[in-house]
Amino acid sequence: MLSLKARTLFSPPFSFALSLPKRIPHLRPSFSLKTYSQSSPSKSPVKMSSSQTVVEHVVLVKVKENTDLSKVNTMVSRLNSLSSLDQVLHLTVGPVLRSGSSSLNFTHALHSRYRTKDDLAAYSAHPTHLSVVKESLLPIIDDIMAVDWVATGGDVDDFFVPPPGSAIRFTFLKLKENLGDTVKSEILGVIKEIKGNFSQIKQISCGENFSPARAKGFSLASLAIFPEVSEMEAVDSNEEWVNSQKEKVRDYLEGVVVVDYVIPQPQSASL
């Protein structure tokens, strides 16, 4: 097999295996970011050296059709309140901007960051977290997917706190079974190098999922953070080149999930 690095596999920024994610039709225009999302209070920014790590936790859910707006707002509000837990470095949750995959569709995303796997485990087992999930999340969703990975810090400031207005693209990959650890390592290496080629990308985080129970078989995860949606879309605009990259990776992949999300502005925090 040819080295993956020798075969430029990724279209910017990682939407290589499917069409660009589509906007969620039943959330627009009835549910706007102003009424339907909330950003957690930011904690103090933390600079990371190249040797430091952060644990990424991403949860994607599909809210049931025709769910009462008040119940959805309660879910978002209570999930955002979990940012007050000691283990949480950063947490944001709200409706996704676009969702696309080979077989899945999601309406909301939660992204949080932790110093260690133990901190994530403590957050997951915390009685407040369990109460929010049981009372406000599970009763109103049709589907859920969660992925966790350890990312290595680099020469970026405020790694734990992407600012409001930032656009995040989450990408999860399900590889075919005959691809081993060497291929995984090379794919992650390619992802890490992408930031240097695209000035619009302010942060890249990637790694191998270590929590398989709710990951639906997706083993590799990444996120790319842009200052705003327009910069994400500017990178996406070269459709001919994007399509050419899809063909180069199709044989390696069994499934892909791509979700775009915008961190709400502070004035959007009130319900």
C-alpha cells in the first residue's frame, strides 16, 4: 500500500468522503441560534506546550421531531450548566449548523475539554451530569453518538477556550477492518499537518477514540476551528478539488460523520 502521506488524502477541512454537510431543515428558521443555543461561561484560557495534552469530548444527538421548544431549551441550558463542574475546562452546546454523514444525521452538538481521562471520567460519573442526561437529554432524543480522544497541544493560545463565533467542524472516520494501526497513525499525521496549509484554520485536534461504547464504530476523530463560518466556507469552495480527494480515500472508509457547529455569541446565552 502506498503511504497515505504520499497520496494527498484530505480535502479542506476533512469533508472528503461526502458532500458538504447540509443545514438542518427542521431547525431553520423555527429555532435560531438566539433562542436555541447557549454558550457556557468561559474559564481562564490555558496555553499549551507541544508536550501537553487535552482530552476532547464530543457528543452528537438527534432531537426528536416536533419536540416542544421549551424542552429543547431546557436541555441546552442544563447541559451548558455542566461547565461549572470542576473537571471541565471548556464546554459549549447548541444546535448544529450543518450535519452530513453516510447514514446519520444530528441536530445538536456538545464539545468539552478536560486535562486528563480521569477528569473526563469524573465528569461523566458526577451526579449532576447523570441527572441532566437522565431528566433533560435522553427523553427527547432519537439518537446519540459520543467520541473521546487525546489531543496534543501545539503553538496555539487559548487552546481550551475557542471564542464565541468560532465555527467548528467535527469529523469522525470509520475505517475498514483490514486497515491497521499504521494506517491510523498516518491518517492522524496528515490531519495534524493540514493547519499549516490553510490559514483559515486556527486549531486542529485529532486522535483515536478511546470510548467505543457510544461511538458507533468510528475510530478516528478530528475537529477544526475557524474564526467564523465564512472562513470555513471559503476553504470548502473548491468543489472540483474536493471531489478529486474523495476518490483517493473512498477505499479506506466504511463511514464518515461531518458536523459543523458555531459557538454562540455571549448575547445568545439567554433563553
